[in-house]
Amino acid sequence: MADHPYVGMWVTADGYIRHELLPEGRYDEARGRRSSAYRGRYTVTGTHIDYVDDTGFTADGDFIDDVLHHAGMVLRREK
């Protein structure tokens, strides 16, 4: 996963939601002032991402033109 092109920080336009996709297949999501609000693992197949947080909750999303569409949110790579 370390060389995967989607590894890095993904952020909503207002900066409220921040998904950090880590190279070892884990993610850390911050919400507002709450860092590490959700943590878990992820897998990417093509341009589709599946999340399983540490409590067992699942979610997914798709990368379209280098934009992450996840649970009704749009996240862009942080520069």
C-alpha cells in the first residue's frame, strides 16, 4: 500500500472532515476539533475504497478525477 497513489490526506472544502490514508492500509479520520474521531483499515480496488473502522462499522467511496466521494462528502487531496 505504501506506493498506492491515494495514500495521504483528503479534506472536505471546509476542512471539517480529514481522512488520512496511511501507507500500511490504515486510516485516521478527524472531525472538526476531534482528532482521530474514527480509525480503522481500508482497502482500495481500482478506484473504489472500502473502510472498516475499529468498531466494525463499514463505509465505502470512489475516487473520481482525483477527488474522493465518500458518504455524501467530497474530499480533495491536501496540498
